[in-house]
Amino acid sequence: MVEKLNVAIVGGGISGLAFAIALSKSTSNVAVDIYEAASSFSTVGAGIGMWPRVWEIMEAYGLAEALGRQQVATPGIDGLFKYRRSDLPHGIQVGRGKVSMKSYHRADFLRVLLEHVPSHYKTHFSKRLATYDDDPEQESVTLRFTDGTSATCDVLVGTDGINAKELQQKKSKSCSITRRRHGLENRFIDTY
């Protein structure tokens, strides 16, 4: 029996949860821990506009029906996308095209993602990453959090956006490590 791959997702926002769902559709041979710095899942921002290609991905991941119930009307969007040159002082319109963008309140979108993250994936709140160490001899990554706790994983996925200072500073070093047990070329995946 092949040992499960232990994946740590740092950041429980839209990117982290979407990655978790995508991973669940790709393989069942993973153990996933999602680490969120906040005390609960929450969002910042007003809304999300989803273009057709992104919608195709949502359909492939089985989210279309649930998202369809959350779609909101977008007053002021006339169904046309206006292309303009902005390298001139006043801008010049150079074209128009139909738009089929779907709009969502960010909190509703996050709620749909949460409903589709597999229940056996573990979530950990109030876990802000302080640092991590990649140990090629142990074939693991050790995560250290600001609350003094630590965890280990095989693959670290950074989805904490601009808050991921530690991940940004160390990613070039960690990407050169090879993971032999699971045949991985990189153990750090950067999604921002």
C-alpha cells in the first residue's frame, strides 16, 4: 500500500480552498491539513467576477449548481466589454465584445467552496506560519507557527497571498529540493 502524501495548505481563503477541492478531484491518496491564520474562515472584499474559462473549471469541480444559486445581478454591466488603449492621455476605445461574466458576493463564494472541501481534510485556525524548514534527509517540511506549535508535511502549498512573507522569502531555496518517496520535483507550491 502506498503511503498517503501529507499536504499542508497555508491559507484558508479562496485560493487555498479551491486548491483543496481541486486536489480532492485529482487523487484520494492524500492527507490534507489547511492552516488559516484567522480564527475562522472569512473574506475581505466585496465581490468576484468569474469569466467563462473559470466557470468551466468550476463546472469540472462540481461547483456549478451550488454557485448558480449564489449568482448575483450586476447592475451597470451592459453585457459588453470595452477595449481601450490606455497608453494615451485620454484613452481611445478600440473594440467591444460580449461579456458573460458571472458575479458573486465573496462570502457566498467562500461558503460554496467550504461546502465542497472534503470533510476528512483537517482545518486548523489561528495558525499563522512563522517559518518552515525543508529537511531533505527526513524527506519532510516542518512548519512552525506563531503560537509555538509545529507540524510536518510532505508538500507545503502557500496560498496566503501577500501575508505569506516567510513563504515568499524561502521559496526559491525550497523549490530545489527533490522528494524521492512520492516522486515529487518540488515540495513547495506557490499559488499567488
